[in-house]
Amino acid sequence: MSDTPPVIEIRNLHKAYGALEVIKGVDIAARRGDVVSLIGSSGSGKSTILRCANLLEDSQQGDILFKGEPVHWKGTGLARHPADPKQVLRIRTNLSMVFQQFNLWAHLTILQNVMEAPVTVLGRDRHEAEGAARKYLDKVGIGDKCDVYPAQLSGGQQQRAAIARALCMEPEALLFDEPTSALDPELEQEVIRVIKDLANEGRTMMIVTHDMRMAADVSDHVVFLHQGLIEEQGPPDSLFGAPKSERLQQFLSSTNPA
Ligand SMILES: Nc1ncnc2c1ncn2[C@@H]1O[C@H](COP(=O)(O)OP(=O)(O)O)[C@@H](O)[C@H]1O
Ligand SMILES: [Mg+2]
């Protein structure tokens, strides 16, 4: 066992929206180089966990640690919030998120989209950021699309631009929330290929996905959530090959093996 702390660690996380508790005590860790996938029915809490992990959402109980450093809180329960805005910014910029709907700026070119946060949030030199942005756009296979606007690209190309934008922050980990579910099946594959390349490079990633084949192919560890709790978890071979819980068996038989 490695003695370096996980890049992201969630301990006993609880999260409610008002009176509705949606995460009921969840532990998840991703060590450097780990790919952890979160699967489960719609509403089971997958997106909420990712959003809590990078502090886009508050949580009421439990710890969130970034490379062993616990998030500092003030207040308790529904009044609990991160205490240190600088820590939040540092953690969030190190856990770059890729969303289902890409969330590119429509009025900026692809190159500007990818350079924007490194320059404005991290204060990187514009020239260096541009070089990095071009490098990452090349890496995801759309280096020829620097000067076009998002609306001129296919969904698969837009999502690859969003991945380049996340990479350009040079984060410690990437968090993907259903990165392929807004895409037509033929465009899904080009995004899956990029995610596989990143996994093979040893990037640390947490991936929420409905694509069981991708989860099986890229993950070191798979977590099956049911109603805000971990129902079963393990390496993909055992989770997909020999699921123990009846709920997971049902879930897998109801999802298309693709
Ligand atoms: N902003 C919100 N306000 C109230 N309830 C929410 C909000 N976001 C999510 N929920 C509820 O939290 C639960 C978990 O949602 P979510 O994390 O989005 O699930 P998943 O990503 O697994 O589909 C669901 O019951 C959902 O309706
Ligand atoms: Mg979701």
C-alpha cells in the first residue's frame, strides 16, 4: 500500500437538499493514477458526490480531503460551508470537471475557451497558456478547430474541447459527469477513446457514467450507488462479472450492455 494520501478522498459524506437526504454516508477514494467509476440508477446520487468532491455543493457531514488535506468547514449541518475560499479555489482548480452538456462559452473560440481559465483563474502567461491550449487540443484530436466557435462543432468535438479545457488547468484529477450521455452513439466513441487514452496515461479520474462498457474498460475500481449509499464496489471484473447484490444484478440486467 502506498503511503501517499489519495488525490481525492471522501469520508462518511452526508448531503441533503433541505429535508431530503440524498447522500447518506459514502466513502470513496481515488489514489494517484486511479480511475474510479460511479454507476447507479438516475437519482442515486452520483452527480451530487462529484459536485460535493470539488466543492461545487456543500455537504453537511463527513470529510473531503485533497491529497490528505482536509477541507476546513465553518458551521454545522445545513449551515456548514467551506471556511477558506482560497482553499476552495485551490482544490477546485485541481479537480477539473467535465460536464454532460460541455458548458463551453458560445461567444469564445475553441482556443479562447481552453485558455480562459488558466489565464484568468490561475494567472498564467497568455502566450504560455495559448501554447498549452494548442497542445491539449491537438491531443484530443481537434487541433485544427482552434479558431471556430463551439456551435460550429459536433457534440463529440465540443466534448473533446471541454476535455482539453479541463486538461489545460493541469489538474491533479479529472471529474467526469456523464461525459458521453448527450452524444449520439457514433460520437460517443470518439470521446470514449480520449478518456481511455487519459486512463492509459495514468491520470487520476472519477467518472460518473451510464456506459457500462466504458466503466469496465477504463476503471480500476467501480462503485455502485443505490439511494445515496454504496451498495457494492470492487474491481470491474468482479462488479460486472460476478455482481453479488441483487440490486446490482437487476441494475446491470436493465442497462444495455451496448
Ligand atoms: N439541486 C437540487 N435540489 C434538490 N434535489 C436535488 C438537486 N440535485 C439533485 N437532487 C436530488 O438528489 C438526488 C440525487 O441526484 P443526483 O446526484 O443528480 O443523481 P444521479 O446523478 O445519480 O442521477 C435525486 O433525488 C435528485 O432529485
Ligand atoms: Mg447525474
